[in-house]
Amino acid sequence: MTSAESSGYRARFERLRQQVAGLQHQMQQANPEPMAVRSQFLTLQQQFQQEVMALDLADEPEAAQILPQQIEINKQMRLLGVDISFLQAARQAHTAQQRQAQILQRLQQILAYCDNVQRVS
């Protein structure tokens, strides 16, 4: 991978990390608005699909280190979408708090995968 391509995938994962951190900040509020969370997630999901999942790393030396992170982020993003749907459907405060905690945990995992990509040499 040339240094330009290397910085390209790093920049994409960094942008993703920033978007995830923004959603995480929103989710750390006392009572996040489910529709606002859904909207921010949909923007995040679109960016992820267009920038990160669209990366073609098959012939790149770092692919063996990056592809597993990409796959895990994809899995966590799908599960995050389900969690956000459950948050929207929550009718009791206790249930909403449980969903919020699950979402925060999932966002933290995605951030960890993004950090792993940034450490690839």
C-alpha cells in the first residue's frame, strides 16, 4: 500500500471514529432523544458504508490486519441499528436506560476497532 493509500484508509477510519464519538457523546446525555439518535446513526451508517465498507483492501499488505476490524465494525453497526430501534420502542425509563447502556457499550467497541486500524503499521 502506498503512503497515500495508507493515509486514505486511515483518514476514512478516523472520520468514522469522529462520527462514532459524536454519537457516543449524544448517548451520554441523561435522556437522549431517540429520533435524534436514529438520525445521527443513519448518517453514521451511510458514511460507514460509503467510505469504510467500500475500501478495497484485498491486495494490500495490511489487509490481513484491517479486514477483520472492518468486518467487526460492520457487525457492530448492524447490531447498533437494532439497539437504536429497541431504544425507540422502549416505553419504560428502566428499559430505555438499559438500551442506552447497550448502545454506549457497542459504540465503545466500534471505537476500539477504529483505534486498532490506526495502529496498523
